[in-house]
Amino acid sequence: MSSRSLLAGAALTATALLTVAAPAAQAAAPAPATVAKNVFKGFVKKDRKAMLKWAAPDAVDKLLAYKFRDPDEFAGCTASGTCRFVHTSVRVPGDLNGILMVVKGSRVTAVYTSQHVTSPSTVAKNFYRYWQLNAKNRAREIATAKAIKTRFAVKYDPTGVPYHWQGCSKEPKGYSCAYSYEGGAMFLHVRGTKATGYYVNSVSYIAD
């Protein structure tokens, strides 16, 4: 057999091996739900080592700092790989109602969790900052879907009119925290308690 035939045969064999190996490599990647559930199992046991096999260190740290009881229901994953674990027996602040994990490949790369914020002014300022950053999942940690929809309907413009913090004052069902700007003001209506955690319930505006 000529050397040219041997080389051609070797090339065909290599191509065949690559063709067989590619589907196997793809099949080896676990589903997002599998990854998220493995992290959650470690979270329930507070087993940092087990969690690190499937999640980034900062994601593990955030999960282990969770202030509420463990969520009791897996709410599934989206096509983009965001998986949720929610509460069904206890109410917590914010739209997330528990834990959201972002799965990329075979790892949880980011985590968002319901937050226990003990100050009305802190929760209002954080909500405003997340709006500036267009960080909607962060806002979901401390605000209702209604409040997020209202505030995020307006995109932050760093060259636009400046907002000025005016503090919080009592209102019948909680606190009203205000930002003024030329031509009007924005009010973040905060609900909750120090014991249960505060959250932004709604947003309203007035014009001068």
C-alpha cells in the first residue's frame, strides 16, 4: 500500500473518531436542573465543599448567607438556564420568593436570593442603585414585580436630570422614600418590618 493511501486512511479514521466523540461530549453536559439541584442539596446540608463542585465560590458564599428558611419547592428552569427554588409555606420579601440560580454549562455561575434588609432607607437606596445598573434580578431580591415593572419601564440616563435623595417618612402601611428631580419626585413605597425584612412594594411619581 502506498504512503498516500496510508495517510488518507489515517485521516478518515481521525475524522470518524471526532464524529463519534462530539455527540458524547455534548451528552456529558448535565441539564441545568441537575446542576441546580446538586447545588441546592449541598446548600440544605450547608456543605460548602459539595456545593463548590457545581458552583462558583461567590455563588456558594451568597447561598450560605441566606437569611430565611430553606425554600421548599423546585420551580423549574428556563430555556436560558435560570433555575428557581421557592417558598410555599412562608412569605419573604421581594419578587424572587426564594433562590434563583444561573447555570452556564455544568456550573452555577451566579445566584440571586430574597434579602433580609432591616432599614427602609437601605432597601430604597439599593433599589434605586439596581435601577441605575439595570440589574433587574438584583431588584427582584428586594422589590415586588409591580414596583420593578414601574421603575424599570424608564431606562436610567446618566446624562439626564439628577435625582436627589430626600429620605423616608412614615405612611399608613409603611414608609415612603423619596427622590426629587427637576420637575417632580419619585416615591418608593416600602413595606415590611425590621424582623421580617423591608421591600419596595410600589413606585409612584408626582410632577411639580
